Amino acid sequence: MITSEMRDLIERNTIGFVATVTPENAPAVSPKGTTVVADASTLLFSNIRSPGTIRNIAANPAIEINFLDVLARKACRVRGRATYFPRGEPRFAAYLPQFSRWESLVPMMHGIVRVDLSSAEIVHSPVYDLGTTEAELIAQWRAYYSG
């Protein structure tokens, strides 16, 4: 399900915008910065300051995460069901080594969310339909953001 292109996009753009549903049935979006591709059908992210997200997952495990490459104007959208493992549970300890890239944040991690994916897709900007290449877009947006 997670292709090499998706994995690369997720690992380069580690901010994932996590969408959940509140107990009041309202949408909620929260950025998460510690996402790991565990395997082709599983993502993990840590709970550092996510009480709302964790509350929402407990009420409704449906989740969507979008990772955006601002320069390339493409995204990876994944959907699935989330399960939360607080610090102290065996699964937390089992998953923790996958977060070695964020070693300094480990003491602040209250738990780990596992997302079992039901779908994953790459989403391209409509500008690709005009024949624009990824390299052209990256150059254009680097120039824009650098001044």
C-alpha cells in the first residue's frame, strides 16, 4: 500500500496533518511531526502534546493523515484506523525503537499511535496536468520562498 514514492514523501515531509472526529462529531485536524512508516500498511506517530487527538481516537478510531510536499506540490493521503498505546504498555516499548530519529523527544512521548491503513494515495496539484515537471515546480517554489 505505501509505495517507495509515498515513503520518501512522508520521510522528507515529516509534518502530517492528522484528521480525526471529536466525540461531538466535529472534524479536528492536528499537525504531527514524528511519523514513522513501520511497514507498507502501518504508520506510527508519537503523542507528545496530543490530548485532543488521543481523546478523538478513543471515541472514533477513523483517521486520515495528509503529508504535503510544498515545493513539489504533491501529497500523500492515507486513511485507516488508529490504536493508541500509552507509555508503559508493551506495544509502546516494542514500537519505541522506530523513533530513534527523534531520540531527544523520547522522554516527552506519552504514547504511540499505530495507524492500520485501509488506503494510501499520492495526490498531485492540477498544475501537473499542464505538463509541468516536479523539478520545475521545486525550482519555482524554492525561488519564491527564498526571496
